[in-house]
Amino acid sequence: MKHLINIDKAKFKMLKSGFNLVRSVPGILKRTMSTQEQEVLFETLNNAGIITLNRPKALNSLNENMVKMILPQLQDWEKNRSLVIVKGAGDKAFCAGGDVKAAIDKEKGPKFFHTEYNVNYLIGKYKIPYIAFIDGITMGGGLGLSVHGRYRIATEKTVIAMPETKIGLFPDVGGSYFLPRLQVNLGLYLGLTGDRLKAKDVVKAGIATHFVPSRRLYELEKLLSRCNNDIEIRTLLSKFNEPQEEFSLAPNIKHINYCFAASTIEEIIERLEKVKNDWSIKTLKTLEGMCPGSLKITLRALQRGAQLELAQCLRMEYRLACRATENHDFPEGVRALLIDKDNNPKWNPKTLAEVTEDYVEGYFKKLPEDRELKFFDAKL
């Protein structure tokens, strides 16, 4: 009896400190729940591997620990599952982006980007169907975890954006690959302005592949887990998919196509000034609030990315991201909008006119060889 009491005391201490308890005593439960939730949950259901981003209070934003957990699990499931489903915990967000407060650190930032971009790369070349339930807020790193996969399911709660130019960064996680491939220069518009798209608009834009009401996701997940191949998955998704409605940007698509076909930010602004409607006035005001250096770097990255493969885009973006941690604007943007929250960033360079060609090209230069982005499957 005394022996059992001691075991219970030990169990209580370990649970209190947040550790899993694995019991070796015969006939007693092998596992108990930890009081500390994991930041990413992994489970298998029938033929599917299921990833749940589990930081609902932080809108499931990504940190280095999370991407370090996701990468090896995806590699493993690619060999022994029929499909992978990724979703977010809670009812507000799939993933609101990366933890940029940590990413501005000169040492931690590049480490985080290195692993995150490897995850993006793996998703883009994943051999089995990868299905993202982008239910709720999906921004920045959340798009990196979804848009490169084979299927992306939007709901009535979906809100997507790439708002990086507002914090002195650029649309990364493969943004230089997928944004310029959207039709009618929509990707350049979204990447430079950070504008948001919602619900069925996300499908219309080509970022999501299907629209399913959020109340049906649980049922869809269970049925998907029983699928054996891509044909079964496509058939099932078609049954759940709801028809699209008119694109909310439709009245201004011709203006987006015209204005954002320009080769410089200055010319985009000139074209917007010629349009002279509510949309163009709002867009001009939005661009005025963005980091001047970020606007020029972003446009250059999207122009180049249109001609590159995903892996090449991610290598280019890694150079830009590393330089962003070393320069003024990215830390300053995060300070002004997310730390001090004074919403008054002091950009340097201050204006578009002060952003020189040398400044922009400096971001794109190769890093020293030992600092370049290395992919997990690179031949040694």
C-alpha cells in the first residue's frame, strides 16, 4: 500500500510540473495527459496524418519550435500515410503568421527562417496529397503552410493577407513564387498593399482550391482520412465544394491589372493616380503607409520570382530575410506596430525617392556560402 502511495505522489509531482508520465508498473495506464499543451499536435486517423497548430491564444502563429517539429513529421508521413491534413486549433485562425517578434533577432531570425522555408519547400514537392483547412485568419507564414500544398480549403471565416510591407519586411514563405503566378497582377497588388481577401474570394483569387462551410470540416476530415488515393480525395472535395460567387474585386480587376503591370513603384503610383476612383484613392493611401524600402524590395522579388522555381524563390527570400534582420526597417516596423504599438515607424530610407538601386540590390546579393539556405534533401 505504501508503495502505491509513493507512485501516486510521484505522479502528482510530474503532472504538476507539466511532464508526461510513462508508467512501467504492469496493469497501470501507460500514458497520462500533460498539463502543458504541445504547440503542435500530431495524430493519425485511418490513412491520414493530421497536424493541428495548437496556439489558439496566439492565433496559431508559428515559432521556431513548431516548424522544427513539423518538418520531420511531414517527412515521416510522406512515406507511410495516404494524405496529410493541417488545421488550426480554436475558431479564429488557421495561422496568423510567423512570430516576427522573435524573427527580428539577428541570430534567432535566420534559424527560424531556415527551418520554416524548408517546411515550405517540402510542402511544395510533397508526394502525397497535402490538404490545408484555412479556416479563419491565414496570413504570412500561414499561407506558407498552406498555399504550396495540393488542396486548400477556405471557409466563410477565412481571411488571407500578406501584410509584410507594413512591418518593413516582404512577402516571404514562397510569396515570391505564388503571388506573381496569380492572374491579372492580383498577386503584385496583394503583396504590395497587404489587402485582405475573405471567404469565397480566396478561391476566386486562386489561393484556395475549394470552399466548404466551417461546420462541415469535421465531417470532411473524417471522410478524407478514409481515402486511399488522390482520385478519391478529389471526388470527395468536389462533393463538399460550394460554388463561387462574384469576386468582390471584379469591378476593379482591369485597374489592378493595369496599375500593377508597371515596372516600378513610382509608375504604379502614377497609374493609380490616373484611375481616380474610390478603390485607387484607398490603394494610394495604403501604399503611403507602407515601408518605402519594403515596397521596392518586394516588387523586385515578385518580378524575379515569376521566372524562378519554388526552391530558387526560397533561396532568394532567405537572403532578403537575413538582410532584413541586419538592417533598420524590419526591427523598426515590428517595434512600431507590435511591440510599442505607437504605429509610428521611422523608416530609413524615409521615402521612395531615397530608396536607391544599390540599397535594393544589396538585399539580393548572395550570402557567404556557409550562410546560404540549405535544403534538407540537398546532396552533400
